[in-house]
Amino acid sequence: MGLLIENIRQLVHIEEMKAQWAKGKEMALVNVLDDAWLWIEGDRIVDFGTMNLLDKDELLQGKSDVQFLDATNKMVFPSFVDSHTHLVYPVSREGEFVDRIRGLSYEEIAHRGGGILNTARKMKEISEEELFISAMNRLNEILFLGTGAVEIKSGYGLNWEAERKMLRVIQQLKKASPLTIRSSFLGAHAVPQEYKGRQEKYVDLVVNEMIPQVAEEKLADFVDVFCDRGFFTVQDTERILEAGQQYGLRAKIHANELDYSGGIQAGVKYNALSVDHLEYTGDEEIKALLSSETMPTVLPGAAFFLGMVLAPARKMIDAGLPLAMASDFNPGSSPSGNMQLIMSMASIQFKLLPEEALNATTLNGAYAMGLSSELGTIARGKKANLYITKEISGLSFMPYAFGSNKVETVILNGEIQTQKT
Ligand code: NIG
Ligand code: FE
């Protein structure tokens, strides 16, 4: 089985030599092939080149069951890799959204038992099946917006039964969806009501009971902690990351969204795969990241939705760091998983060049999911997760035309995806 895409106006983000990430000045480099073809066999990218050098007879010799797509005036991009979401959740929270319009802050809402705790209460009531169906609908939505891989966190359970329910749903989604999915155990997302004033006891539960159980049942790929003012301390975080290490769960943590929490340094110390949010990142944090293998990940949707200060993304790249951007799709702080919009925000609000915005939402996102040898660029041998655009003029049009859908055809695992009506 094969798929040949011909007459591609521009084949974007090709790689001859696979890189694990793009950092500093490399982020502005995106290789593009004009007037190109792309050949896919099974679920893999096998070859690409320019139309004038395409010998179709030779390429297709002995091949049966070949599909053809014409991409005249259209572009082909590697699918977005969204390395940070909470898209398994029971219901939306637009009531709190209106409370914030009226003047309450996200932290005040959380203090009143709203926010994450509000979703956690509903999580206990919903069935696994209902949770699966609603999450599957969200996956379908982001799939047709160009996302090809997504990380999904637990963290709205906050007791073992409900955390397990979320993680089991993510396992089911992995099987049912053509998206490449990775899961993170985020037991330490908030201190549950019944542990108020006894935070260490809840951390004990996460460390001594939940993490071993997650590992035993192979329910997650990574471990996460919300290390920030009013949530979990550096000490709590280090205990959890240590337990994660013991059980083979690498860390991807929420850090420095609300303050200089020390979360970035804790993540680096435990060789986290990524530290995410990063609104409060100063010179010390940048220095720690520079000598690490940790991907700094900015979540523009949450900053936009909550009206927060912006993470110093430009400064981080100029200092030589790699940078990823993800959607943070969740009901409280970023109710959108639209990575085209994230790319626009990257350029408009964070002053990333279109090429930098593309690297942040593809290759570097793939690194932040442990998948950069498989996804994130158009390279021979990588998984064929990509999309064909509508008729657009060039790469810069992607972040420029914010709010409109530029994706026309989605190919995941080498297969053309069709919308179910
Ligand atoms: O990444 N910052 C912590 N957690 C989520 C918000 C979750 C919620 O409000 O439901 C985030 O923004
Ligand atoms: Fe998050």
C-alpha cells in the first residue's frame, strides 16, 4: 500500500539528517522543497523529491494499491505535536470564565474550591464510557486541525479510583484513535479538599501508593506535578520526581506559571523531559535550562485565556535554548486544542518567526513527548503524520491567518483521514 502526493507547492520542514530538537538560532531554520512529491508506504515516509526529478515508473514499479493526491498550489507540513494537554475531562467550566470576567482571579476561584477541584468533583461522578466519548470527540476535533500527536494528563481525579479512571480512558484512546498519544500521571495537580492542611499526607499517597500502582498497571508514560505557589512545593515535587525515577516514569512538570517557584530548577535536577508554562522565568532559570536536556515549553493558550504575563520565549531562544509550544487544552485555563492558533500566538504575542513557531509546535513538541526520532518533521523513515493545506501562499501564512483553518487533508499513519458525519 502506498500514497503518492504530487505537485506540492512547498514540502515544508524536510530533514535529511534527523535532529533531536532545534535550539537557539536553529529554530529559525526550516528546510523547504518547492514543487515536490512525497511517497508514503504503510505508515512511513519513504521518500521525497522535486517533481522534475520524479521517475514515476521506477518509483511505482511492482507496487499495487497505490493512492494519488494532487497538491497543486497547496503545501504539506508535518503534523503538529501537542506535548501538553488535559483533554480528558467531564465538563466545560464557562461559569468560572464568566466569574473571571466579573473580576475574580484564577487563584481566587481555586481557593473557593473551584478550578481543578470543581472538575475533580465531576470526575468522580462520570462513567468511564462517557469520559471516553467526550475525549474522543475532542481528539477528532484537533485531528482535523492538524494535530498528529498529543500528550494527555490525568490530574482531575485526585484519588486513586478517579485517577485510574482517567488513565484507563487515555489507554483506550491510544487504541481507538489514529493520533499518537502519550500519557502523564498528574496525581499532584491540586491538593484534594479532604487533604486541606495535610498536603504532605497527600504527597505520601501519591508517592507510596499511586505511583507504584501506575507503574504496576503500566498506566502512564510520564509523571507530572504542578509545582507552583499555592499548589505543590519544590520539596513535594522532588519527592514525586524521585519516586517517578524509581519506577521509570520521566518527568514533565508544570512550573513557574504563578511565581518563581523553583520548579524549573527541580525539573532540571531530575532530568525532566520538559518543564511547562514558564511565565516566571529569569536569568537563573535560563542558566539552569542551558545545561540540561529539558525542553522548555510555553503554553500560549493558558496565558491568553487567563490574561497572564507572557513567558519570555524570545529571550529564551536568543539565549540559545530550544523551545516548544503546546495547547494545554483543558476546561479551566485553555479550552482550545487548536495548534494553528498556538502557532499564531507564538508569532503575534511571543514574536517568534514563522519558522520558529513551526519548530516549537512540531519537532520540539515531539522531543517533549520523547518522540522526535519518529515525528515532528518530514524525514525518511519517520511516521507519515502530516497535513495538506488549502491553497496558501507560504509558511508565513500559517501564523498570519489566525483563527481560520488552513488544513484541508490530514494523513495519519499513512492513511487519509475522513470526517465522520
Ligand atoms: O495547565 N496549571 C495547572 N493546570 C492546568 C489548569 C487546569 C484547570 O484549571 O483545570 C493548566 O493550566
Ligand atoms: Fe497544564
